[in-house]
Amino acid sequence: MEFIEELRSLKEQVKFDKRIENVQDFDNMVIAGMGGSGICGKIFQELYSKKPVITLDDYHTPEFVSDNTLFIGISYSGNTEETISAINEAKSKGARIITISAGGALEKMGYEHISIPLGLQPRSAGGYMLVPLLNSFGMMDEGIIERTYALLDELDRENSRCMAHAKRIATGKKIPVIFGASPYRNVAMKWKNQFNENAKVIAYANSFPELNHNDTMALAQTYRKKNLYFFAFGSDYERIEQRIQVTKEITDTNFRIIKPKGKSTVEKLFYLIHYGDYISYHLAGIRGINPTDVSIIEELKRRLH
Amino acid sequence: MEFIEELRSLKEQVKFDKRIENVQDFDNMVIAGMGGSGICGKIFQELYSKKPVITLDDYHTPEFVSDNTLFIGISYSGNTEETISAINEAKSKGARIITISAGGALEKMGYEHISIPLGLQPRSAGGYMLVPLLNSFGMMDEGIIERTYALLDELDRENSRCMAHAKRIATGKKIPVIFGASPYRNVAMKWKNQFNENAKVIAYANSFPELNHNDTMALAQTYRKKNLYFFAFGSDYERIEQRIQVTKEITDTNFRIIKPKGKSTVEKLFYLIHYGDYISYHLAGIRGINPTDVSIIEELKRRLH
């Protein structure tokens, strides 16, 4: 499948009708995953706050995990060593374990499993890994799915602004800096990851209001500011919008504001994700880089074995 | 007080003998704080895993907060609007609330309060905000305090390597990139914040093994790599050490390895923090920047009122 087709499959992915049953009977929740799989847990953690949710991107499971814990291990390949290690530890602590993967070792472990379609790059399969979580906790409905589909389809047909950003980034060999705001802080992180993996460009993410306590001081006086390209996600919160405007003015920084389209949080979430997909995809194209190439990461895995 | 004296007070701060009493009787814990105060909660969260700990760096408190929650609000000034907002929400949900500040509104709110000394920059008072948390959960003892004091004192007397890093960063106008590893991922973030606030330089942090799933791909092919200056914290975990070495080789990246000294996790933690303090301090000096100047952040606060 061409990479552009993978990206465009996102609108079909939001229809993915899988869910975890009986999710109410636990005290806390842990979601383990790395990279393109792990970011789905992190995005969910920001949206769901009825129970404490801890996300893991490492080998080890916290001590508190017990039979009162719902433990979800996500790995697109099903073979991520950190995630497998964390699942094994969670098992020994008696947690209820759910696995989400497209085959691999995770599927064979014998836990309650959500099987997702094969054949994509993990970072293109975010819908398949995120939607079952959103379904399970009542955050999706027919209207949301339809409207999200329409928004993503619109972006698939018309994304010339994404191309314009990519061109300016490429021309100046700029480092993308993405400033998010709740509940889309981890979407800013996903953009950073997409710049890394698709366009093979270093990138950096932080979020309002936290960055007003550190980055802001640097923005006014740092060297290399001309080498950076700043995005800020527009927010529904007036106080955050004020912070963006004031920060822009007093640090004299050109933030490109990306205002999410959509009615619900979920629509805005997927719109923002897809907007970033296109910028990184176009940037790869302009740089003459193959966006599907992850040979270095594969070489690393070989060398570690 | 001169800024260098503030930094050097860290060794005295580790002796700070305050604690929260009766911390066992709760299901979960939330620690709210921004910037130099917030990072203390995040560092603690990585070290303590017997209960779920959620950290907040925003206005709002999660829905799950209840009378089974220990809620700790930290603000050096005591006047941080995000933290005050989060505390007020936690109060309405019935949480047990602890405040930690050097005066300000937090002290006057009337909750159980830990009062810390006035007169420092929040980012220089990390010991005062972190040690009460470590004390409360049994992570400090006389031996640890003594050995930590000795390590920090050693760095106060001899930090020429920190100066050498600062010189190379300044000469090349480089962007510091700090790669941490558990349990010091948030120490990498604290270094980033210190570069921002002390040296007024943009900086970026991520951690092993997560960065092997995204940044690694960029490191091999990104532009501007010569404009970046890479640190990696040495790890006690063999698998992480392997990852650092292999990543260095296959991406041809010059990581400066910072190996923490000390026997216990707490000693290593403070050693790493102080090492970063000195690099950012020296970088400010070389750049002719006043490290205590936070006029832009203060201007922002004025403009928001």
C-alpha cells in the first residue's frame, strides 16, 4: 500500500467497531505502548479522567498494579519488547489484561485481545488503536463518526495549507516546534513523532500553559530562532487563547495557529492528527525522503537481539 | 542573593526536614504544579509507584479526584493561577489537600501547609519542594542525605566539565538536546527548563527507550544536526546502556554521556539535577545573559491580569 493510502485510511479507521467489554469494574488503568502505539494511550489518557490512567513507555509496570487494575498493552506489530515485558509484569500482579495488536506475540499471549488489520505502518494505524479505547468509554457515537469521516475526507481532498507549511519548513531547513494545549497535548507529540519518522526531521513539542513557565523565557532571547518553525494549536479555552496571543506578542514569535475543525473533542482530535500527517508527508516528499523507511529503527532492533 | 548562591543552596535543601503525615490512607494521588514547581511533582511521580500518581500542569483537576485522593498543590510563589484553580476544583471534590509554597495565596488558603524559605527563584528551590515528598514516602535517610550533600558539594567545588559543555554549546550556538532514561526522564526535562530560563536558550528533552521509536529515525537523516548538542544520561539498566550505544553508532550521533554519581536513586537524582544547573548557569555567563532575569514571564503574567 502506498503511504498516502495508509494516511487516507484514517477516515475508515474511525469506524472500527471494536471495544473492551465491562470496563467499569476496576480502580485504575494502565496503558503500555511505545512510539506510534504508545501515543494512542497517551492521547486517550488526556481525554478520560473518570479513573486514574497511567501510561507506560518503558519495560516496567508500577508496583500499584493489582487485580483492581485494567491493564491495556498496545503494540501494532505485537512484538515490542518493552510492551511485552510490561504485560508480563502486570500478569504477575494479577491485573486484568487486554492486548491490542495486528498479530505478533501479543496476539498469541492468550489474553482478551483486540485484533487490528495488518499491513500499515504503526504510525498510520492510530485510528485502529485509539478508537477501541474511545468506544469502550462511550466517547464515540454515529454522529461523531460521520462528522469525523467528513472532516478527514475534506483534508484528504484539500490540504494545500499543509503543503505550504511543508515548503516553508523545507526551504529554511527549519526545526518544527509544536505547541499544543489540553486535551491535545499528546497530539502535538504525535506531530513531533510524525516529523521524526515520516520526514526524518528532528522536531520538538510542548504545551500551553506549561511552556509559559519555561520555553517562553527562551523564546524572547534564544539564538537559532530563525531556524525554528512554530505551530500552536488553537484552543476552545479563552484563557489559553489569551496566553497564545500574549506569548506571541511579548516574545515576538511567529506562531502558525492551527485551529481544529469539528464540533466534538473527538472530531477536533482526528482533524488535528490528520493535519499533522499531511505536513510531515509533504515535507518528506519535498526532501526526497521515503516516508515509509524505518530502516534505522529496524537495524537498531536487529543489533539489540 | 547571587544566583550562584541560590544554586549552591541545593546541598542544604536536601536536609529540609518537612514531611506530610499519614500519607497511606488514600487510593491515588494528584500533584499539581507548573514550571520549576511542577517538575518536582513529575520527578517524584517517576520514583514512587506504590499508588497511582497523576501530575497536573494545567487549570483542571481530573474527574476521579475524591475523598480517597491525596492532592498536593506546589507553587514556589504560592500565586500560580493554574495551581490555585486545580486546588479549588480538588476541594470541591472532597480531596485531602496539602499545599507547599513560600508564602503567597497558597499559604493563606488554610489547608495543611508546608512552608518553604523565601528568596529564591522557583527553579533553584527544587530541593525544598521535592524533599518533603521524598521524606513522606520513606525515600530519604541520614546516609542518603549525607552522601547527597557530599556529591553536591563536590560539584560546587569542581564543575569544569560543565563549563566545557557550556563553551561548546555557546560557540556553536547549539540547541541542547537531553535524552534521559527512567527514573530520570523528568530530570532531562528539568535540564531543558534550566536551559530555557537560566541561559535563555531553546532546548529539547526526550528519553530512552521511547526515543528509539521516533527521534532515532530523524537522528540518522535530519538537517541541522550540527546545530544540536546531545546529552544522554547513563543508566544502571544494561538494556538501556545497550540502546544508547547502538543508537549512537547507527545514527552517527555524538552523545555526551552524563553518568550519575552516587549509590542510591536519590543521590543520582540530585547529582544529575545539579550537573544540569551548572551547564545552564555557565552557558548564561558565556552568553552574557542574566540567569535570574524572568522579565518576559513576569510581563506575560501582567498582561494576563
